[in-house]
Amino acid sequence: FPSHDRFSIGGSVSGLISNSSVTLSSGNDTLVVNKDGNFTFPNLLRSGTQYEVKLTLSSSSALKCNLSNEKGTVQSSNITDVKVECGLADGYYQVGVSITGTGGPVTFQNNATDTLTIVSDTLSKFNTPLKTGDSYLVTISSRTAGTVCAFLKPSSSQGIVGTTNITVTVRCVPGLS
């Protein structure tokens, strides 16, 4: 068959969390997607061929995904509207740091294992989501020389994850380090 009689199957993935991936399959094609964006299966299908995209989640139980527009019949154009929409699974939340006055990189750790480096005034989240009931302990592990950083409410830097995301607020100011 001429290549103009064959069409691709593709779409988009959104909402993946750090260190997670989804595996998509269609016929003999398999793709592992580990970041948000568009995807296209390599094999082309003839017009009139039925297709079905299947989804397998990575080992992260903190991720849930919904698949839409996954089935159909190839007409005379590429399929571009298969959608994978992901987010945190029920009962999982993120710990974040809101920082002002940075003046350079500041590095934080959560539970001594999850590292987050922030270089400008912003809200950033640690990579690893936590379940309701998990403990968290945010510490400042390094900061730019000549800058002093402190938690605005020190008691908020540790605790037990409830049923919402956690935001720890930090302010940095010039000073002796």
C-alpha cells in the first residue's frame, strides 16, 4: 500500500508526576511516556482499520490516569486526539516550598531523601507524593553564601500529611551565613 494510504495514531499525555511513566500500546506498538507532551505510534495503519490504545501505569501507586478517544476506525487522516490525563491518586498529596528573597539557589530536603533546589522566588513541590498519614520533615540543606533562610512558621516544616497539599513558607534575607 502506498504510504499516503496509511495514517498514524497519536495524542497527548498530561499531568504526569515526577519519576512516573505510562506505557501505551496499540496493536504491536508500545511506547513508554515519562513526560507530558504529544506521542505518536511508529506503525502506520490503513484507512478503515480499527485501533485501540491501551494504558498501563508505572509502578507509582500515587498516579492515576484516564484515557479518552482510545478506540476508533482510521479514516483518511492521522488520529491525533487520544488523550491520557493523569494526576495524583486519591489519598496522595504533595509537599511544597514557597520561598521569597532567594538571591540564588536554596536546596531543601523532605524526609532526608527527596531533594528540591529552588533558584528564584516561587512555589515548588518535591517529586515524591505522600499518602495521608505519612510524615514529612522539610529541612534547608544548603543556601547561597551571604543569605540567611528561615521557615516563617517553623512548626509547619514537619508533621503528618492530612487531606490537602502541604506548603512550607521560607523567607531568605541577606546576612551572615
